[in-house]
Amino acid sequence: MRMLKTSMTIIGIFLLVQFFGISVQAAPQEKIDPSARCPVCGMFVAKYPNWITQIRHADGSVKVFDGVKDLMAYYFDSKKYGGDGQETIHEIWVRDYYTLQWLDGRKAFYVTDSDVYGPMGREFIPFDTQKAADSFLKDHHGKKVVTFEEITPELVSSMHSM
């Protein structure tokens, strides 16, 4: 009887996902292979655990990056870096700069052009709340706070160029 209930629950979840487009988010990958390289710059990402970001594709494959800047470069032009296009990106994970807790990258707030640099120089610094981002902006001479939707390919390119 217990197995039947479990099976019915799984079927119910499957039906909700399929018919109503409800998205179930998995957790970010915690263990990063030491040989994993950023698909954008080629850096070994496990060396910089506080800066690691991730994209999970719809097929379950995970790409890891050495910071938000390279994640966003991949997001906007994944085919250039061996991906299948933006439409296959299912999840985006970043770490809050202060707490190091994983965040849904689409819901985070990012500080640009601060005096804090990531492994590859200038970086988008992610936060869970607007308040934390505003505080960091003031303390670290950031230029502005942006949401995921406000990040553009041009902004990503400008972060790479300096």
C-alpha cells in the first residue's frame, strides 16, 4: 500500500509538471570535480569555491563557472561555448557574497563595478536581498545594483573589457 501511495505521488508530480508547466528546481551541484573548467575562460573552477556559479540544462547536465560574469557570457551566447542555446537552460545558481548560500540566479541582486574582484577581475557580486546589495554597494564603491533581467550582453562585455 505504501508503494502504491509513493507511485501515485510521483505520477501526480509528473502530471503537474507536464500539464501545468510547473517547474521543480533541483539543488545546485555541491561537489565540483577538481578538473572542471569554466566553459568561457577555461579556468579550473574548484580552486575558487566562493565564486562558483552553475547552470543546469533541461537534460540535467551542469556547467560550472568561476563567477557570474562568465556564467552570464555563457547564458547570452551558450552556443559559442559548446551549449545548446538559452532555451535549454533550466536553472541558474549563484552564491550570496556574504552568506555563501546558493541562490536562484534569476532572483538575485547584483552589484557592478565594486572594489571587490573575482578570480577573473571585475565581477557581478550576487546577493539574496536588495538591502544587502545596497549595503555592499556603499561599502565597496559599487556603481549600481541590477537584477538578472537588467543584465545585458553589453554589460557583461563591459565587465570583461576592463
